[in-house]
Amino acid sequence: MARIAGVDLPRNKKMGIALTYLYGIGPVTSRRVLTAAKVDPEKRSDDIGEDEIARIRDVLESEYKVEGDLRRDVALNIKRLMDLGCYKGLRHRKGLPVHGQRTHTNARTRKGPRKAVARKPAAAGK
């Protein structure tokens, strides 16, 4: 089993797909990395040799930020926005959508489960 950037690549998948299991690598970037490393994207992850894995590692380390480095950068960028107190930082701090989506309805992913709101009891004489 191939291990790149601290992640075990899945067994018996085409390398074009297997590399997308790394954080920060999508299908297009995966193809670019494999082309730069001169590895066939159709080759299965089980059939790949140590020299090919080393070439992929070299390309990833020299040209791309993946996994831990990328996660750290994203977290630091969000922390910087929150420390500045800008609008996006306040939205992150409050746990609300950041990119201008509506919150009257929807936004349940960011806001979490609905909280029950106390209602006035119905009028007794009606």
C-alpha cells in the first residue's frame, strides 16, 4: 500500500483517483501531479512501484501544499480574520455562514440543530 504525505492511499484504485484522498488534491491537480511525475493515471495503486511513489512525493513536496501544511494555513487564515474582527471573522466566530447565504431559513449545517423557542400559550377564552 502506498503512503504519501502521511496518508495511506486506497488499495486497487486508479492513481488519478487515489491521489484525491490527500487533503488539497482534487482530480485536476491529481492528473497534473501524475503527469509531472511521469506516472500513468490509469495505473492501479497496488501496481505502483517505490520509484514512482518517490517521484510523486517529490512533485507534491516541491509544488503543492497538502495535508498538514494546508490545514494549518487554512486554520491560521481563519484565526487571522477572527483576530482582525472583520465581517468574515465575526461570522466565523458566531458559527454563521460566511459567504452571504441567507440564514432566516436554511444554514442548518453552520448553525446546528434548531433550538426550541418558548411560545406564548394560546388564549384561554377563544
